[in-house]
Amino acid sequence: MLHGVVGCRIIDSPRERLIAILTNAFVPCNGRFPFLITISSIFIGSIATGFQASMLSTLTVLLVILLGIYLTLVVSKILSNTILKGIPSSFILELPPYRKPQIGKVIVRSLLDRTLYVLGRAIAVAAPVGIIIWLLANIQIGGISLLGLTATFFDPFAKLMGLDGYILTAFILGIPANEIVLPIILMSYMAKGSLVNLEDTQMIGTILLQNGWTLLTAINVMIFTLLHFPCSTTLLTIKKETGSWKWTILSFVLPTVCGIVICMCTTLLWNILV
């Protein structure tokens, strides 16, 4: 997702570059795919067995991706007709002159401009959030952790989305990286004081089912995994690329509002039909 934002630099039109940056979050990044695949394998794959289970899981993840692509087109159209009106520009791709690669410069620029810079941005948010997660999980009031109290606060709203308070809290605390959302959920359910990282899909499924997950929960979790705010590193990159907190906040709000609305609609339809 971060590289997608940076890749928008090739777009000459500032208006169209902004549209591309703002809708970048509608397509899942590498950090979201493992979570999508895990949930799909546990809840969708369990409907069948063998090869059919694998196909069902794969098709479900593919449908989620297609939903993201469709929303990218819809939201882009809305933005281009409202706050980012303008005349569409023609696309011109200029090929740079071919030169012999300079290995030294490539390594140095990759290390300094990308790896260290991105790691610095991630650490700047990950360290404080890591401390907050530990404090929430280990400080108790009246025998209930602060994490539990936070989840209880969010639970009524989360129920409207077909989720629960712990899931919604995990997404909020997972802003440094999407990879930690599932470990936070497992930590919350297992009442552990630190992040839980399980590799056994069957065990993960058992824990989720024991804590009230249904097929509706899994569907809404997959939708919200696709449609929620970008990670902190991506948001900081958007701020750098656009030079404006206004567009950074909008890039945060757009996918999140879409995710909330679609999850609420899915839950409403499920309750009516099932």
C-alpha cells in the first residue's frame, strides 16, 4: 500500500494523483492478505472438504479483492465529480534513457531512502502503540483489564457491524501494522498480557468459535479488513506526498466509512434473511 502511494508520483495531473492516493487503501496490501486467507480458510473453507474447500476459500478472497477494485472505481468517480473536479488528462508514459546499473548507488539508495526511512516511520508509531497495547492488557480496574473495558465501550457499535468490541479494538490498535490485528484479537480472547501469535489454523478457529464468531462475523471481518484506514506508515507517506493533513485525514476516513456502512448493511440483510 505504501509503495502504491509512492508509485502515484508518475501521474502528472495533481488532481488524478490525489484521487489515486485517496483510493489506494481500497486494495488489500501484503499485511492484510494473511488475515483474509486465514479467516476465509477457517470459516468459508470449512463448508466443504479437500480441493473444494481450497477453491471456496480462494474464491472468497478473490471476491473481497474485486469488491475493493469496484469501490476504487466508484469512489474515484465520486471524487472526480465532487471535491476533485477537473478535466481528465491524457496518459503519457515516457521511457527513461537506458543506463548501466550502478550497484553501489542502488544498494545505498534502497537502504537509506526506503528501508531505513520506512522503518523509522514504522517505529515512530509502533513503539508508542506497543506500549499502549501492553498497558491496556496488563492494567486492571476492578478485575477487568483496560483492554476489556475498551472493548466493552466499543461493543454496542461493533455489534451493529456484526463484530464485537474486541475485534474493533484490535483494528484500532493495529494501526502500526495490519499483521498484528489477529494477534491482538487472540490476546484479548485468551486474556494474555502480550501478543499471541499462533500458526495452527485449527487452533485459531477453535478460539474464535469459542468466543462467538459466526459466518456473519467472519464475512464482516473480511470486509473490514479490506475497508479500513491505512497503516501508520502509509498515512505518514500520504502526508509527505500530498503535503496536507486534510488529504491524509480523508484517506483515513474514506475506506473506514465505506467499511462501516457495508458491514452494517451486511448485518442488517443477514438478520432479515436468516
